[in-house]
Amino acid sequence: MSVRRVVTGIDDDGTSRFVSDGTPPYVLANPALSGMEVTYVWATDTKPHMPNAGDDETRLDQEFFPGRDGSRFLVITYPPGFGAGPPGSEVATEDMETPVSFDQLLMHATTTIDYGIVLQGELTLVLDSGEEVTLRQMDTVVQNGTVHGWRNSSNETAIVAFVVIGADPA
């Protein structure tokens, strides 16, 4: 999927301008997960001051999740079959002698608040409590730093836009 990024900013005389219009600076594919793609649309590492010139802080060497004053705007493509397996399913990897639950490999928590919007397909959000909810096109989610994982059980690619905002740990 091709994402278009339009960025505005203020020029030297204080007039609003379009700073850029094109593709985001980084699109990363994971060769181990065919069809998985992360598009880095925008990133900040410090609390921004407004208005600004629209200077782009997005870098490939940034941490995936922002620090307390940072943010990330990502579009993630999840191929069919991606993610946490059905509860109780097991998987073995090359460096493991004993298979573990596939859910355990993909479950994670972050010190962020994440706003997600499903743009295409459907994706199941799995919590460590065992609760699940399937999100479909135009469904939204607010992820509040809880342990969670994602699963695409459908035969269709799922695409989700996320705004990830750094937070203080509890």
C-alpha cells in the first residue's frame, strides 16, 4: 500500500505553506514476515512547539516507541495469518528447546498511549487476560499501555494507522 504524506509548516514571514507532499521517508519490510510492512509517517522525540516550519525529525535510527515527550505516526500492514496464535497453540524457534505459546512471543506492553484506526481488513486485539476483540475497517482502538498482541486470522491483509504518544510509567 502506498501512503501519501502531506506536511505543512510556517515560513519565515509567518505564512502557512506546504513543506512536502510525497511518500513518507521510511517503509520497512520484514523479510521473515512476508507482507509485513511498517511505514514511518512522522516522528518526534521532544515536545513540539507550534507553529513550526514542519521540520521532519523522522529518522531510521529512532527507537520504534517514543520516549515520554515523543510521538510516532505509523501505518502497519499485517499479512493474513500474522500474529498471536489461537490460545494454547505452540511454536518452536531455532534457539528454543521447548515450544512456547505463540501468544507469548508477540505479546508486549509499552509506555505509550496508542490510537489505532483500521484502514483495511480486520485484526484481532488479544489481551493477556485472554480477552479478544476483532476490529474491522474504520474501527478504532485506544491502547493504554496494557499487555497485548495482534492477530490477523483472515485471508485479507489488514492495514492499521497508529498514533503512538510517549507517556510516564505508572
